[in-house]
Amino acid sequence: MLTWLSLLFLALFSSAAFMAGRGRAVKSAGGAAARLHSLPNYYGAYAALWAGVPAAILLLLGAMFGGRVEDALLQAQRPAAVSALTPDRQAVFFSDVQATAEGQAASEVTYEGALKVAFDAKVAEARTIDGVVRYSTLGLAGVLALIGFFLAVPRVNPEFRARNRVEGWIAGVLIACSVSAVLTTLGIVLSLIWESWRFFESVPVLSFLFGTEWAPQIAMRADQVASSGAFGAVPLFAGTFLVMLIAMLVAAPVGLYSAIYLSEYANRGVRATIKPLLEVLAGVPTVVYGFFAALTVGPLFRAGFNWLGAQMIGGPLDGVGQYLGEVQNQMALVAGVVMGIMLIPFVSSLSDDIINAVPQSLRDGSYAMGATKSETVKKVVLPAALPGIMAAMLLAVSRAVGETMIVTMAAGLQAKLTANPLDTVTTVTVQIVNLLTGDQEFDSPKTLSAFGLGLTLFVVTLGLNIIALRIVQKYREQYD
Amino acid sequence: MTLLNPLASSLSKGHAMPTENRDDTLAAPHAQAGAPALAAAIPAGHGHVTTSEFKIRARDVNVFYGEKQALFDVSLDVPAKSVTAFIGPSGCGKSTFLRCINRMNDTIPSAKVQGSIEIDGADVNAKSVDPVVLRSRVGMVFQKPNPFPKTIFENVAYGPKIHGLASRKEDLEGIVESSLKKAGLWNEVADRLHQPGTGLSGGQQQRLVIARAIAVSPEVILMDEPCSALDPIATAKIEELIDELRSQYCIVIVTHSMAQAARVSQKTAFFHLGKLVESGPTEEMFTNPRDTRTQDYITGRFG
């Protein structure tokens, strides 16, 4: 509350600085704004920035970290009676002190004797510290605002290059935004690497990357922690690859051909109808595709294969028939096909853009040679667009590899090393979800293995994206 | 003469282009019905028949882009084995007329062409004519060089390959070499035939595109401002080339440069606001124009 009030007050002060800076600039130019180096508003903005921004940053930092500083100050000195407690009890003691000082409900622990004395003393101390930190932050912010104001406003004169300074501030904000995005990515990668490192301390890297058995639940038993062989990631990556392959077998031809139709053959009306429809398909949440796969496509495929199996039983292909008769709802094929459908608009939309980017002059050149439309598409347009289409496919592959919901719902959970599309498989992402959902400690190899999988998956998709970007760059140099 | 047979049997080729939306009633009456009769009337295998004097005969050609009329009743004869220049200010319809000759306007959905354009007496807009076959007989060179993003060899071999002109590899190599030689590019690219055509300079690219057009042995070559994107030296080379090609092909060139029209062409046609104002021998047009608009244009008073 106090923070918000002070921020509001600071905004008012900043506006006053704006008026002061602007007024001084106009006045110093003798009323002729054209004599100023910059537009009058730049002088105002310069003064407002100096008066407002440093103080605002301090206030926000205070709101974010003030509590921590108070805690540290409060706990710096521990009375002997408190130090005698176990660390856990000490934590409870201090949280009770905080709660009491702020007038909130404390825990039900009662403090007696020396502890009671220490408790009351600390409560009083907490209140003092809170006041000091709070008001010193405010005071400091006020001083900063005044310093900023009195530094900036007197500098205003007609020769002063206010525009350059203000643009410097804007550049600073832009840099801060991009740096924060980079730093966040870096933080994610570092935390992945750190947690994976802890995992690889208990499970050797090689047995993780090349082991063919995945059974993380074994490690839950204390006597079998980190039993090697249970954390072989090969079945998961094989499952991921199998589902991705099926998905691309669906998405690549259908997406590419629909892109060719839309960009080369469809007339304007058809194009205006189909393109938005495809984009609606792209907007369907993956969880919806997931239950479409689990509740519609899965049973449909199962019924189909069971019927096919029933026809074969007793015939020369009796064994195959028996197998098909027992096929279940969950299989790699269902997940792959539905994921492929999900990727169609993605592939088609990207390829359509790329094909449209091929200059019309190349098509004209081909038609003028007496080439038919299909010859032009096959021999001129597609070769010119091929690198871009390849990049689109690779982006689709990295989406397929990272996709989770459809596979969770439609492919099963059993880690099997199989190339049979009718079998249940599981993928890396599904396992990560399973390992980390629910209430768990993040110190057993079971949960930590999720980070190992995450890191490996990250490296794989990063590699795919880098290759795709490289191809796109090369593609840009193609014509012109 | 050579054009008639392929035109008559044109339906044999795959018909993937949008078909011409043509109003038959407005065509010259002799256009379609007359074409086979004319073909029969011309003695076959005869070198100097009267019709060979004019390769292309256009009568009352009107072109519409949607609601907008771009050409008004253009009638023009283009002589064989010579260069005809189309001049006129921007937007006067000269490129539109050029694109009618090989039916490139078919690729623009809103374009509608009326009237008759005959090549060797056969109407190019007749229903029996496949634009794909027509275009293999009427080559075209565009304003901006547009080599395919393929090798120099593949660029030239593109036409012969899609039309099946060479059955053996040596034949194809022969066609590529002779086309590049005719286009005056062979000496510059002979040692790098398998490098991308897009890596050549603008003038070289334009000559490569001319070689590509020549490779399918067309009878007519249409050039739409072929030098407007080139420097004076490259322009001079292209003009020299056009002068050499004149002995074998009927060439129609659209140009904004009056000097170029005077240098390369034997016949000139002046277009203004979608109408053909005047046409005649180039020398006559430039020394003694009949129409004041032509005079104003060629003396630089407007345009």
C-alpha cells in the first residue's frame, strides 16, 4: 500500500519535473522553440526520467527484497536460548516472531522462560527494523528523486542535446528487455545442466544414453537406488522417434501438397476460405487433439485392426490375425497420425509462405518457355523453395519431438523398445510429465532423471532448430 | 509454316494452363474457321510464299483487365525475319499487346483478350491451340533477367528437356552449346557451365535468358524492355545480339529508349493510351512521322 502510494507520488513528481524541464527549455530559448537543439518535450522527458526512474527502481527493489533484508537483520543476532534450538525450531521461532510483529496468527508453539523473553524482545526488534527499512527506503527514494531533478533541470539550455540523451534511455530499456530474455534462457539451461549433473552423479551418462531398459520406479526402493540399467533412455528416444516418424509421414506430404495447391492452383476465393480454416486447425489446443486421439481415433483404429484380425484367423496368416485381434486402443500409430494432423497446418502454412516467396518472374520465365503448370511447379518453383520447405519440415519435427499431450493420451506409458506402430510406446516428454507430476522430493534419481531427459531433448531440438535456421539463411541467398 | 502443324495438333500436350476466356463473336470472322483452310491454301515446303512477309497479323485486338480496357482495336502486321519495336509512354499497352502474342495474359485471371492474332495464318487464341505449345514457338525475354536458380547448363537445357527435343545427352549438350554461342555468351561461361546462373552479371543473365529462349528453336522472340535493367555496355551487347538474331527469328521488342528502337528495329509501332497510333518502317517513323502525337513523343515533348 505504502509502496503504491509512494509510486503514485513519484509519478506526480516526475510529471512536475517534465513541466519544469520543458518550461526551462522554452524559456531559455526565449520562447522560440526552433532555437533549441531538440524538441521541447525531449527536455521535459529528460528531466522526468532522471527524477522518476532511479527512485522508482529503488522503490521496486525495496518492495521485492525489503522483507529479505529485514529477515537477515532480525536473525543476525540470536539469543543463546534460541541458538540452543534445532535449526527447524529456530525457523519456526523466527516465522512466529514475524507473524506476531505483523499482527498475524502465529503457530501454536508456546514460548516460556528465556525463550519468552527472547521472543518478546525479537518481536519488538522486528517492528523497529520493519519501520527503519521501510522509511529509509522511502527517504532514500525521495533523495534520489530530488538529486535527479536538480541534476537534470539545471543542465537544460538551448545547446543541450536532450533528444540524444532520451534516446539513450530508450535504447537502454530495449537492451534490458532483450538481455532479460537471454538471461532467462540461460537460467533455464543452467538449471537443466545443474539438475542433470546431480542425476548423472548417481546414474552414469553412458548407461543413461545407451541403456535399453527404462524402469524408473525401481529406484524408489531405498536399497536399489540408482540401480543402473533402469535408466536407459533408448526406449524413450526410440518411442519419440517412432511417433515423430509416423507424424511426419502424415504431415509432410499432406501439408506440402496442400501448400502447393493453395499457392499455385487455388483461385483467390478458395484460398481465402481454406487458409483461415487451416489456421483454425492450428489453433486447436493439443489437449483437444489428445482426447480426439484417445476417444475417437484410438477405438476406431482398434476396431479396424480387430476386424481385420478376425478375417485372418484360421487362414494362412493366422498368427498375424491373432495379434491384430488383440490390438489395444493405445498405440504409436494413433498418436502419430493425430500428431501428424496437428502438424498439417503448421507445415502447410510455412510452406505456403515459402512457395509464395518464389518470385513470379521465375514462373513467368518457365511459362514463357512453354512449360505446363505442373512442370513449372516441379522443376522451377519447388527446387527454388526446397531449402525453405526443408527448414519448415525440421521445425515441424522439433514440434513433434516436443509434443506431450497427444502421446500421453494416445500412445500409452510403457517404455518399450519397438518399431511396431501397433504397440504402445512412450516418449521422452510423456515420461518427464509422469516423473514430475505429483508431490515428490527432487533428490531421488527418479525425479532427477527428468532433468537428464529434458537436457537431452533440449540438445536434440536445439540441434534441429540450428540446422533449420542455417538452411533458412542459405535459402535467403538463393535468388536476387 | 512450321507453326501450323504444332498448332493444329496442339491438344496432344498436357493442358495445365487456364484456358482462354474468349468471346468468339468478336473475333475476326476468318480467325478459327479460316485457319485450317489457310493452312491448306499455303503450298507446303515453299520458301517464299506471300504470307511469309508478315509473321504476325493482329486484327482489332481489345484487352481488358477486369473492368479496365488496356488495348483498343489494335491491328498490326509484324514482318518475319526482322525486328519490330513497340514504343510509347508507360502504361500505353505495348507490353500488354506483346503478352497477347504468346498468351501470357492467360496467367492473369482477370485478363480478357478479344480480336484475332494470327501467326503464319493460324489464330493463337483458337480453342484448338494449347498455349503451352504456342509458347514453345514464341519465346519471351523479360524486363528483369530471370534465370532459374539452377546451373547455367540447366537453365539453357530446361526448354529442350521439357519439350523432349534431345533424346541423348550429347544432343542436349549440343543444343546448350549452340544456344549459348548464338546468344554470344559461350566464351564467357564455357568453363563454368555447372555454376549457378544467378551468379552471372545482369547483362550476362539477360543473354543467358535469351539463350534459354533460343534453345527451343522458337520462330518468334518477344522482348519486354530487355535492356532497361542493364548498363550501357551490356545494352550494347544485347543490341548487337538482337541484330545477329534478326536473320533467323522474328523479333518483337518493347523499349522505352527511342535511340534503341532506332538502332535495332526495322519497323516501329507507336502506342498511346492503349491505341496503336502509328506504325511503319523505323526510318520513316523517326524522320517523317505522320501523327503529331508520334512526333511529340519521339522528339521528347511528352512521355
